[in-house]
Amino acid sequence: MNAENYRYERKNIQSGILHIGVGNFHRAHQAFYTDQLLQNDDQSEWGICGVCLLPSDENIVRNLRAQNLDYSLTVCGRDGQDQIYQIGAIHELLWAVEEPGAVLAKIADSAIKIITLTITEGGYNLDKATKNFILEDEKIKHDLENPGHPQTVFGFIAQGLRQRRAAGSGSITILSCDNLEHNGNTAKNAFTAFIKAQDKELAVWVNDHVTFPNSMVDRITPSTSPEDVQRLNKKSGIADAAPVYCEDFIQWVIEDNFIAGRPAWERVGVEFTADVTAFENMKLSLLNASHTLLSYPSFLKGYRKVDQAMQDEDIVKYVRDFMNIDITPHVPAPENTNLEEYKQTLIARFANHSVSDQVSRLCFDGVSKFPVYIMPNLIKMLAKGQDPIRVAFLLAAYRHYLKYQKDDEEQSYQIAEPWLTAADKKCIASDAPVDFLDLSAFKSTDLKTAAYFVELYLQLVREIKDKGVKSVLQTIVA
């Protein structure tokens, strides 16, 4: 199979976007859109300068640099037909571990008009209950006290903006591309809180010279294992140390609030709007929430691939009932969107065998996902007196997943929860299941006061422990 090569001269591209977090999703989504756009000669100033901040980013930096920052993207069709692209939109790549000064200088560069971010839901350092920025974090305290030697994304952007102001390089937009409700508002809350604590004069400049549009992003993009690298390269015929694969569905809806100009992404399918609320509510409440809903029960049943789990009739009915009964009453359809078709498409996307996403990826960092994807609608459900059995089952399964670390087949596994607090770990370790409801992920409401929910949850905890997830799920979907 031949790859579709990008049709522009790399030497003619200038970086107008600085992106922090050069992971698979960015390379399958924002970089893909931008790659398509750069084939318009009048858009050549919108190349991407990628920035990696972490020591753990060394492999991706080395691999991309070794191949001139090109990489292959395999778009896996639900019809079994794949399309392979060679992507050249990442025009430069900086690694803060080896060249922090270059990162700061790039933020200050007048050619950079937009900073985009994929730093994960937990990366905004906000208290899950209050949504306040956590100034007590040790790395944050370091950056507040050492502005010239930052370690965090907040420290880097604050110092870069300080240098930008000093250089007279003009206004800039910070665009979050993470799966968060009102992600632009979230980014503004986090960055301005840090900057106000560090430099009140800079905070005034940011208020006048930086915008934070909200956006909704969507494309299922699995992590890439060594086996995937071999499989993808065999299919493409390309020797690529950093290939990416994703589904064929893609969507990006952005609030049109760019203070320093923007690419004409609408030419390649991006939708600009005055308000993304309806789009993001639909996506977070249906796609992301359903991913979280199916993740822990599927993993505990022994599934390791999402498409395999979606061959299980009980899992499919569990997800459908959640979408139709629990969530649809709280999701007004965006303009020109058929909600029933959208839900049916989600089921087909989850079952896409060509993508074969990892269940473990969906399980990753649940403590950051529950406050965003599950809790807002659970609060609405409890207020309206809806039957919460499916969500109670999810919480019981999540506790079992974290506490016992063995599935129904007695297979052991490691959990990946980078944002668990010491208090969270005590909640998980407690032999009193009700203590788990004090987890930081659930702090947006006091679940212990919802008597019927607690009763259901405790019953399901016991049944999962005694009978296993498979048996309990059969009862719920029946």
C-alpha cells in the first residue's frame, strides 16, 4: 500500500503554531488537519513547532529527529480499507530537557501566533472539587520561585510570555486540545492563576494579549506498541520509528477567538463556531463517558482490546442503555446533528476492528476522567431521581480494579493512575467500600448523601467480589 505524501515544500514552511505534548493524538488530529492545510500555498506560515517537556519524551524526540520529523499515519476505515499518509506538518521539534532556552525563545518569537496543548485532563493541575489551581504542588512552587528555570508547562509558558512581552512580539492564542469541558476556560483558569501568583504585571499583560478559545476534539487514537510499529511498517512499506494509527472519524470544533490570527482550518473540515458547548457536551457525555463506562468492566472481564469487548452483547447493551437512558435526557443535540445517528456511529467506532484500541488506555488515569466525563451527568441523574445502577456498577468496578488488581480470570495487572493523592490511596486501601466514595475524583458532590446510590453501590461491590464482573453485568443488562 502506498502512502499519500504531503504536497508542499518543507523548506517553504514557517512555524506559526507551537504545540506542547507531541503524542499520538496530536499527530493524528491537529497535525493531520494542519498537514492537509499546508498544501495551500497561502497557509505556509502555519507549520508546527513541536515541544516536548518531559524526560520520558526522549524516545519520540530521538525517533522523529532521526527521520526529519516525518512520520506515517494509518487511518483505519470501518470498512476495512486503510489510508496511509506521510505527515510533514511538524516543522521543528524542541525538547525542553536539553534546550529549555530554545523553548522559551520560541514562545517569545513573533512568528508564533498560537500555542496548542495536549497535556491530558490531569495536566491542568486543578483541584477536582473546587477547580482551583493547586499552588502547593512542589514543582509549581519551584517554578513560582525560579521563573528563569521552569520545570512545568505553566512555568515555561509564563516565562516565554514574559520574554514575548519584553520583545514586543505581540498577542498570542493558547488553544487547549484536551478532552475537558470548556477546555479553553480550564486552560485560562490554570495559566492565569499561576501567572497571577508569580507576576501580577505579567497577568495584566496576559489579560489584554492572550485569548483561550474553547474547542472540542475527537479521533480515537490508540497508543502504539512495538508490535504495532512492525505491523504498520509492513503494511505501509515505510521504515518509520514513530508511526501512528487512528480511526477514520475525525472532528474539531473551535470557538473562533484568535487574537493574533489563525490558520484557515475550515478549508480542511474544521468547524468554527461562537459557542462549542453543545458539541463538547455531546462528545464528553456520550463518547468519553461511554469509554470510561466500558473500560473497567471490560478489563475485569478479561478483554484487552476495545473492539473485542464490543463483540460482547452484554457490554454493548450496557453502553447503549447508558447512552439512551442515562445520558440522552441531558444532551441537547448541536445544530445539524442527529443524536441517534451520532450514538449509532459511536458503537460502530468502538467496534472498529482495524483500530483495535487498548482497554488499558481507556482505564488510564481514571481519577482525572471521572470528574470530567461521569460526575456532571451523575449529579443530574441523582437530582432527577433516575435509576443510577449502571453508574453505581461502574464505580464498584473501578474500586475493584484499583484495589485488587486481578481480573475475573485471576490475571494480575498494573494500574496507571499518575494523579492519585495520598488520601485517594487510603480510600482505595480501606476495607470499608463506602470510603471509596471519598475519592478525589468524586468530590464534586457528596455521594454518601445519596442513600439509594450508596445502597446500590455497596450491593454491587459485594456481588463483584463474590461472583465476578461477568455475572453481575449479566444481571444489570437483563
